[in-house]
Amino acid sequence: MKKILFFLLALCAAFSLTSCQVNWFGGTIDVPWYVVVVPVVLLFVVVYIAIITGTYVCPKCGTEFKPRWYEISACTHFNGKRLVKCPTCGRRGFCRRKR
């Protein structure tokens, strides 16, 4: 979590030196960097929190486990289930998320 916060702060510091120009009906408008960066950062934070708070249940052995965030964010998902590997029985399959 510390690495992500450091990355976000570094990203904001890099954008603080810039501004965006938006063409709107033939006119150019200068938009401050934070108008673009803040919604994007908030979106990533909300998605990150939604991903890491889930506990998954293995359909074979019934074990509840929490996979790492990078395993969940890059895996295939369908109908509320994600393709992850159970740490107990080693089965790789679609596991349902427990709310």
C-alpha cells in the first residue's frame, strides 16, 4: 500500500508542473492538472479497494481465502466468479466471491 501511495504522490507531483489544453468549439481552454488527475486517481483507488476487500470460496474444498491484488486484477471473471487458484487444494477454477 505504501508503494501505491508513493506512486500516486509522485504522479501528482509530475502533473503539478503541467496543464492541459482542451479544444472546445474552436476555442482553447487551459484546464489545471488536478481536474484530470484527481478523478482518475479516485477511480483507481475505488477499484483497488473493491478488488482487495473480497474473500473467495473454493468450490472444491470450501476454503475461504484472499488472493493477492495482482492475481485478482488480471484474472478472468464471469458471473461474479473469478478464475483463481486455491491455496489449500491447488485447484485452479472459478471461485465465488463472498460478500
